[in-house]
Amino acid sequence: MAREVIKSDCILCINSCGIEAIVEDGKLVKVEGMKEHPISDGVICPRGAALPEWVYSPDRLQYPMKKDGTGWERISWDEALDTTAKKLQEIKDKYGAKALAVYTGSLGTENIELAAFAQRFRGVYGTPNLLSVEGNCFRSRIMARQMTFGGYPIEEPWNSKCILVFGTNVDNSKVTVGAKIYKALDEGNMKQVIVVDPKRIPLADRGIHIKIRPGTDTALCLGMLNVIISEGLEDKEFIEKYTIGFDKLREHVKEYPPEKVSEITWVPAEDIVKIARIFATTKPASIVPGTCSIDQHINGFQGNRIHAIMQAVTGNVDVPGGWVSIPFIRLGDLRLTEISDPIGTKQHPLFRRFWGRTSPYGQQMLFADAVLKGDPYPIKGLVCTGGNPAVTLPDSPRIREAMKALDFVMVADLFMTDTAKLADIVLPACSFLEKSGVGYVYGVTNCIPYAMLRKQVIKPIGESWPDWKIWTELGKRMGYGEYFPWEKEEEIIDFFLGPSGLTREQLTKEHPEGAYYAKKKYIQGRYSTPSKKIELYSQTLAENGYDPIPRHVEPSKSPISSPELYKKYPVILTTGSRIPEYTHSQLRGIPTLEKRAPEPLAEIHPETAKKYGISDNDMITVETVKGKIHIKARTTEDLLPGIVSIPHGWANANANELTELEPRDPVTGYTEMKALLCRIGKAEPVSKAA
């Protein structure tokens, strides 16, 4: 029996952990954590352990499929690509190139080849409308830090003495980072943990738990700054040397005394004072926000910016254990010259560009309007890879309505997702285990300048193709062959690694576990803003009509902003909670994971449940002004009373049946998903047919 252990990385989520894939006679039989990997240190989550079940799932798409009048028909790759090329050309000839949207989901973040080739194709085709998960997740954080520092410093909490954790449960969504944090605590290197969350998470047992009303994080931070500055706890030397706008900030935060902030946030004033003093005086300190828990608010951009300001005011920038600016690896770039403006540019111009920096993304929250209203112009076609927008985008019913109205939809995926079911052509894509590629640049989220080669572990399942080949062959059929000259994965890897200083041979033979592409340096004073300093007050934001310093903005639907609505919908709803078994809408139907987490659960405090006649494990209804779902209740005293928390990614109890595409954050266009109003009740039993 031939047995091989292959070192690679897992891209089921953004953490991109190191794995050892154990292959026997060409079949993947087991996956373990790679101990020498600097991010994961041998840690593996339930998803990673279930990779063999996932890749060999009987539900995998194995052949190209075409929708006919009665269902799905298996077709050849030639027919699938020829049909797609013909339809896309018809759309371009009739409506212009901008009538096509290209969508990449979360996998477009971790899977460099998928994202790069999608950008390549849309550039050659001529459409500006690249839509992505960036339109409602994470880019808001990147923009806020860039607007403050001119770059993107990253937290390294495992080297901190104090961490302030906002809306992330590291035991569920960041197990590798969580393991490092627990290790630092166990070894006595980390002194203080402050968890800001409506729910008590396991990490809160190791420190201070601040139970906060959803949607009021910015107010809490402003209250903390009020205490820090009024008590003279700011880092005066750092502020004087590296920042501008502190005088304006000092006046601004006077409007947020702890007593006032307590009324807004439900956090006792004495706790606001306490954690402000701890954060300012325990150095180094680092704010650790959830992946999108701050983003998905009406004021999400400013919520991210206030974190940046707090780091700067306390001097926790470019020091070990603070927020650190690290070098990013230079890779070959498949993008072409940016063309015209995608949807959302008029409404959210800074999301598109500022300081001469242009984002490649359109704002997907305007996709449905473009399809159904022709605003600002009609979109008639969609090509979707690595995503499931029919479930994961806000207002799923409207997204599905828009997709059904399109002239043509092509989806490339591993499974027949809810989005794929709405397509005209579905193509079977390889998993990352069935192809080679450049491993994720871990510095982007984990503050370590490290990269590796993602190795092919097994042969492709059925007739599935890697993403680069799908885009390349489609491009050739449309007459774009000169822009897709690569014939082998090795050529593509060499192209990407070209500017990096690393080679395929190094990452195959010398360092199969990966390699550092740079040394981490802690250098203060390099801030690429217009002023060349950290901008506590942003003139750019002021000139564009936005708040130059963050202020608290109530959620559009809250007990305070809409009291009449609150009478009808008296429970605060927060969506998007994560569990370690699934990533977004992925991995449903995998036996081991289904056994651990068989169904979605709505968490509520026993007090809240009793008020509405609900018991643990009851089926309940959760209803907003937008829609209603049925979901099982799970009572827990860990959650603040008056709140219901539901997970995302479940098609059978889809949180996005309850969310809306408007209102949007004025800067980024992100929608509200973390602080809504709803009403709940025990579901009526379903009567059995006679």
C-alpha cells in the first residue's frame, strides 16, 4: 500500500491552517494539523478533520449540467463552455459589457487563483462589475485602517498584555488564534482579557465580560476614550509625534461621558471607566474585532475607525502585541486596467477609490436594483464562482428574484447550492485538495509574513476542473486566448511567485511546510496618509460629507431610533453567529459535522423565552418587517435578555430572509445584519395530512 503525507493548507475559511493530508493508494484517508505551521501550530478544527468526507461527498457535482424544462441534464464541457460563451457574447453585443456581473464569494478571499482569474476574465470582457464578499465583510475594516494609518496594520494578540475582544468567539470562528491566546494566558504572558459581546463566550471566563446592546460598540469606544483622555491616560508622546487631530478628538469625546454611554449601551458606567483604565495602562494592548461583527452595521465603517483611533491614542501601533504593519508578499497580478465604474460608485464613492487607490469591487447591495430596476443600468447576466449569494446576501428573496430575472446565469461550484439551482449552466469545480496553487498569504489576517505552496493531494473528482482552467477555456472560446496563455498549474504558480522572491522549487523541496517571505519589523512613523501621520481627524472624510471623527449612530431599527416599531417588534435580533462545524453555507450534509450540529438554533435568554411562552427546543418563529423563519430555540443564560441570536448559512432557516438591502452604511454600502428588531413566538404545530 502506497502511503504519502502531503503538507498543504486548508482554505475552508480565512484562517488557512496548515494541514497534513494522509493519502493511501491515491485516496485521501485522513487530515491532521501541521505542527510546524506558524499560524495553526498543529491545531485543526472539525471542518478540517472532515475534509475526506467533504471531498468524497456523494453530493459532489461531477459533470457539467444544463437546466432543461424538467430538470437538469448532463452535458459535455464543450457544450457547457460553448453555450456560456455564446450567451455572454449575446449579452455584451445587446447591452454592453457592463451588463455582466462576476461574483466571487468568501472562497475568493482564500483561493488566490479563483479570485485572480475571475478578475482577469471580467477585465478582458470589459465589465466593471466584480462583486464579492468584500461588499459586506472585512473590506470595511481595511478601509477604516487605511483611512487612519495609510496602510493596514494587523493585530497580534498573542503578544499582547491586554486584549479587547469585540464580537468574536475565538473558540468557534478563530480556533488557531484562540489557541495562541489561551496559551499566552496559561503562561502568564497575557494579563487582561476584556470581552465585549451580548453573549458570554468561553474566553470571557478568563477575564472581564461586558454585555453590550448590539449596535452600540462605537458609543462604548467613545465613552472609553472620554475616560482615557479626561484622566490623562493617553500616550502623549506617541500622539504628539505621530498623529494629527487629537485636539478635535479631545473635544469630540466630551460628548460621551460614561453615564450617557451607559444609557446607550446598557453597560454600567463603572464598567466603562474600569475597562478604559485597564486598556490604556496595560501595554501592549490590542483590539481584536470579529470578522464582520463591527462591519455589518449602519455605522460599521466608523465602528472600525474608532478601533484604529483607540489603538493610536494609547500608543499601541507598530509595537509588539499592538497593531503591527507587516510587509505583504508581492505576487504576480492578473488584473487589467480598471474600466469605468461598477454599481455603487455614485452612492459610495470612497468604497470605490480614495487617495488614488482604486478598489476592483462593485457594491453588491445594489445588484438587485440593477437587475430589477435597471438602476443605474441593467445587469442581464451573472457568472458566480466560490459563493452562494442566494443564501448569504441580505434579503435573500430579492436576490433570488433578481437571479431569476437574468437572461443567463452560470455557476461553478462543488455542490448544487441554492445559487446553482437558479443557474442555466452549472460547472463542477475542483476542491483545493484536487489542484495546486499558491498558499494563502497569512499576514493579511494573522500578522505573520508567511506563505506556502498548496499542493494537489488527490486527482479531481469526476470531470471537475480547477477554477483557472474554467476561466481560461471560457476565455479562449470568447476570443481572449492571448490573455490566458497558461496551460499548466506549474506555469501559473511560477507567475504568481515571480515577484515574491520565493520559488516553486523552494516551497516544494526545501520548505514544503511553507516559508517566511520577510522579517517582521516594528517601525513607527511610516504612515501613507495625505498628512503622513495617523489621522485621528480625517479631512478626506470631512471633504466627502462624512463624519471626520466617529460618532454613535443608532441602528435604523432599535428601541431608541424607532420606538413605535419596537412596540411591534420588541426583541433585538442579531444574525451571523458562527459554529466551528460550518463555514457560511458550506459543509452541510457532511455526516460527521451534521452529527455534531444537525440544525440551526436560535439562542435566547430563559427570561426572554418565558415571556413569549417558549421552552428550550421549541420550534419558534422569528419575524422582522422583512420576513419570517421557523427555527428551533435554545435557551441560554449566557445571552443578554431581550435579544435573539441566530446563525447564518442555513438554507432551511435562512437569517437573510429577515435582513434587508437597505439602509446602508453611507461610506461602504454595507447593510445592517447585527442589530435589528424582531418578534418571536412559539410556532404552531404543523398539522398532518389526513
